[in-house]
Amino acid sequence: MSEPIRLNSSGFDPSLFHDQSGKKYVLNMLWDHREKHHSFAGIALQEYSVAEKKLIGQRKVIFKGTPIKLTEAPHLYHIGDYYYLLTAEGGTRYEHAATIARSSHIEGPYEVHPDNPILSAFHAPEHPLQKNAGMLQSFKRIQMNGISLISLAVRFNQTRNLFFNREVGVL
């Protein structure tokens, strides 16, 4: 068993990104505790040193989110010439959504997809399982030679109570 490594306490929903350059990065939602500021300050990126077992360099906010707000749950992918940043937005209730942005540089600037959100059931109340679809993450399906997405999902009843709390959907 290994000892835990304290990274930061600047927010939540951390993820680790392994760049093709060999560098490692930690991304997380960044809290802003100042009065009269939105508490969800964006997505922060900071390099992680495996040898030193700590974050190094300056933390940088690489994405402030879209007008949906409440940007969280970052996942970064490098495909071809672009870095793709997949985030959840809108909070984990009815407005929950997944959005995507891309940049040719890991630190941005990131341009949002013109058809964001890429997943949400906000405008489709007849779909009971997808009420707060969001928090997407991809994974490769090796046997099927493709990429699938997993998503947070819940089912609410008529009184807006949860049937099974949080569930996972595979897309």
C-alpha cells in the first residue's frame, strides 16, 4: 500500500492528464471564496511531478466555462492537433449538461463547441433517465474498436424525488 499524496484543496472533481510530452497534469474545478464572486471560478491546470510527488509550477485557470455556469468535472484528451476539454456544467439537477471546448495548446485559450451542450436532457422532460445528464468521461472499447462515453444520470419521479439516486449511463 502506498501513502496518500496531498495535491491541493483548491476545488473538487480532480482528474489526471498524461500528456504525450511525458508531463502529467492535474485539473480540477477551482473554488473562489471571495464575496461577490461566483464560487465556481473555472477549471484549473497544474503540472504534477512524479519524482517529487507534488504539484509544480503555477496553477492556471484554463477555462471559465460557458453561460450555463457551474463548470466542474474536467477531463482532458489530446486527439490529433487539439486538446479537448470535456466539462460538466449547470449543477447536478435538471440543468446538468456536458460541454466541450478545444485548443491547440494545453493552457488554452479554449474555444467552445458551437453546439454546446453536447449532452443534456434539460429541454427533453419526457426522458426520465436523463434528467441530469452530464459529467461525461470517455473510454475506449477495445473489443469494438470505438470510443464510448459514460455519464451521470438520475431518474426523478413526479414529485421530483429520486428513484435510485445517481446512476451511470453508457453512450
